[in-house]
Amino acid sequence: MSEGQLNIGVIGLGVMGQRMLARLATHPRLRATTVWDAQPAAIAATLQAYPELRAADSAEALIASPGLHSLYIATPPAPHMALSELAFDAGLAVFCEKPLTVAFDAARACIARIEAQGQRAAVNFALASSKGLALLQSQFGKGTERPLGDLQSIELELAFAAWPRPWQAAAGAWLGERIEGGFSREVLSHFIFALQRVLAPAQVHSSRVQYPADGISAEIGLQAELQAAGVPLSIRGSVGGAGEVPADLNRMRWQAAAGQIQLQEWFSQIEVRTAAGHLLPQEVSNGDLRLNGQRDQLDQWVALIEGRPHGLPGYAEALAVQETIEALLQGRG
Ligand SMILES: NC(=O)c1ccc[n+]([C@@H]2O[C@H](COP(=O)([O-])OP(=O)(O)OC[C@H]3O[C@@H](n4cnc5c(N)ncnc54)[C@H](O)[C@@H]3O)[C@@H](O)[C@H]2O)c1
């Protein structure tokens, strides 16, 4: 394939669809051309912001658009598998939002097809393209020399002043409901992805989940103990925090025999300390980390479309993440 433009169709024009449209507008090769959403108002608002886009009449019509190279799916999880299958029928590469799905049988069938037919498909865990993940892999991944010594334990803290978060206020009701939404699927999944990519699929030893009494709303608390490749991981997640937590927080600490790596704010703030407490310098300034990750992610998408090697998680890796998340949500111990 030449170094030309790659045309992207976008299905799902809510919070995430809009974010991706803005990011795509900055990329030299990826260009959103065609959009569709189940809500006509979302299509109208998108066309107003991006008059150069074309709106399709349906998901099927978008996927059949001539000249399209890839489909980006930013709907809630329920239609992810069916839309992926339609896109594969049309020979498109698919970049799908996480969580992959909560329908495991459909996901397994889709993954079997991807493997049998060599379909191109990846899931948007943005940490896949982060410097923080690369650092963890270089320190603790398989086959590395482990300069900080053997990994002893991992701690993850997640706190949300409110759920859904204010910037997601315009998202559908699904995000705040326990059937498809909640912070475990939305946020914890990113860190389980990072954990499992560096180490191995995790086993859940205990998990306590707190829900509001209404029977509908998503979890407001999660305390869990897991193990991955023999390393214990503890998770503490909460919404509201009874005044203790002023703002959203995500912080992961990887404790090793001769030092510690702490990653905060979506791996954009990284501290590496030796056991004696000395801070080791980082090559890239922390402020640049998130932006670089976003640019790199789009370049990886180009590689996916062109059938070249890339670091984006595939559907099987994303399903393994979701299996851990759903096991946590079922509660244990
Ligand atoms: N990777 C990330 O960092 C990140 C961040 C936020 C959300 N997400 C994920 O992105 C996806 C979308 O989340 P959101 O916050 O944008 O939700 P949202 O509710 O704001 O938007 C979803 C949009 O999809 C549309 N839609 C629903 N069903 C559809 C269907 N069958 N066909 C076409 N359109 C349909 C809705 O009308 C809505 O406009 C979810 O899977 C979510 O978990 C990922």
C-alpha cells in the first residue's frame, strides 16, 4: 500500500467518537470520511462540527462505503461484535473501543474467525502505546534482566469523585448502569490490560463489590486480591470517597526487591525509585508522555490497516482482560 491517505468510517458519535474525530483530524494519513450513529441528533451535531464528513444511512451502508480502509467502533459494548463481523465481511480493518464485549460466546466466535481468516482487528486500550507500559515491560516483562530485582507485589488505587465522570456526562445511561457500564469495565480494564500484557492473565482470589441499593446502578466500590504470574495484585476502587478523595485518581505501584515504579494519571506521571529511595531520571518529560502515546496509537492503527506488525491489543487479548473484569464483578471470597 502506498503512503497515501487511509479512510476511516466511524460508528458511534458520542463522547469517545468525538474525541477520536478530533484526534484523527491531526494525523497526516488517517482521515475520517464517513460517520453513522443510531441517534440522528448525534449525526447532525457531528456534521455541523465537521462539514467535510459524509453521513451514511445505516451501519451497513457505512461499512459498504467505497474507498473505506478501516472501521472505528465507538458505540457502547453491545453492538461491538456484530459490527466487527460486518466490517470483516467487507474486508475492513477494525479498531474497536473497549470493553470488547460482555457477550463472551460471540467474542470467542469472532476471535476464531479473526485467527482463521487473518482479519485485522484491534481494541483501543490507549496504555498499549504508552511509555509507562514500555518501561514496565523492560523492567518486568518476560525474558528481561529485571534491573530492579524480582517483582514482589502490585497495588492499584482508583478513586472517582463521581461516576460517570463529569466529562462523560453526555454519555448514554449505559455508562452508569451495571449491565454494561461501571468504573471496572471503563477504567480498571485499562490497568488489567497493562498488568496482563506485562505478566500473564490474572486469577481472582477475592473480590468484594459494592453496589447502590437501586438494583440498576453500577458499582461504587471494589476491593480485590489477584495474582498474575505468581505476583500478588491488590485493587482498591471507590466512587464518592465520602469526602476523602477530592478528585479522580489512578495510581499503580509495582514493588520490586531493589526498587519501585509508580505510575499515576494514566501512566503520564512516572517515578522510578531505588530501594534506597533515590529517584531515577526519566528520558521523556512527564508532560509529553500522554500526547506521545496518543500519536503513537494512531501510527499503530496505520500499521494495523497496512497489515504490518503493531503493538495494539488484539481481540483475544481484550477478551482476556474482560474475563478478569467480569470475574471481579461477580465477587468472590
Ligand atoms: N478508550 C478509552 O479511553 C475510552 C474512553 C471512554 C469511552 N470508551 C468506550 O467507548 C465506547 C463509547 O463510549 P462513549 O463514552 O462514547 O459512549 P456514549 O454513550 O457517549 O456514545 C455512544 C454513542 O453510540 C451510539 N450508539 C449506541 N448504539 C449504537 C448502535 N447500535 N449503532 C450506532 N450507534 C450506536 C449512541 O447513540 C451514542 O451516540 C464504549 O465502549 C466505552 O467504553 C473508551
